[in-house]
Amino acid sequence: GRRMLGLENATLPVPLLNFFVESNPLQDLRTSKVSTWSGQYTVKLGSVARTFFMSISHTRATSSHDRYLINFEDISELIELNEQIVKLDRFATESEMASEFAHSINNYLTVISGNLELLQLRLGAGSDDKSMRHLETMRSSVDSISNYVEGLMGTRDDAAVFTRKN
């Protein structure tokens, strides 16, 4: 507990309630009028906020003071890993959608490109330069769209960041 709360060198007892950011677990226990309480709490440790799952039990002491047994587990890394899983799942979904989109566009581009080639063959050498320039402009535009769509199916520029976790 000392290590998790950064109290290795602190003189005990330290008021536990000083650490809580959003709510007070002992107050939650007293308000609920039950003997045990559990929940997720954010704890301020210096400039860092950590998330703990806490279980608090009110014990009947022989003295006049209330006594509590508090168990807590630092779940900050689990929450961070869960957020990363959600982010990776979103990236996978976006990638799959982009791939399907690119495949459909490529089908249409193939039809357009093939018809442009046929049109060039039909017009042949007897057509004027202006018509041929228009055909070449269309062909160039189709190639540009094709390159763009190919980029959609490529890898993302986001570099993966790996960190060691316990």
C-alpha cells in the first residue's frame, strides 16, 4: 500500500482521504449505510492520477472509534490497456472499411479505364489532337484516382509504440 500510494518514506498514519480526487470512499460507505463498499476511485499521487479498485469494510471495533479494512488494487494499467485495445479495434475497423471502399472504387475505375482504351482505339489516328488530349487527360485522372485508392489500402503512417507492462 505504501508503494502504490508513494508513501515509502512517509510517517504513518497518513490521512487516506487526502488522496481522493472525485469522491470519498469512506463517505460513500457511510452514506450507503452498509458494512462493505467497493468501487473504482481516482487517487492523486503527487502530479499523477492513478485509478484504484477499492473494497472497504467497516469493522466493529471494541474502541469508540470506527475502524475500516481497506483493500485496493491499482488498475491504472488495465484501464490504459483497455483504451489501447479500443483504439486498435477502431483502427482495424477503419482499415477494413477503407479496403472495401477502395475495392469498389477500383472496380469502377477498371470499367472507365477499359472504355477509355476502347475509345482511343476506335477514334484511332484519324481523330484530332484536341480529342486525343481530352482522352489523355481523362486517362491521367483515372490513374491519379487509382493511385489515391491504392494509398487507402496501404499501411497507416501511425507508428506503433510498444511499452513494457507487468
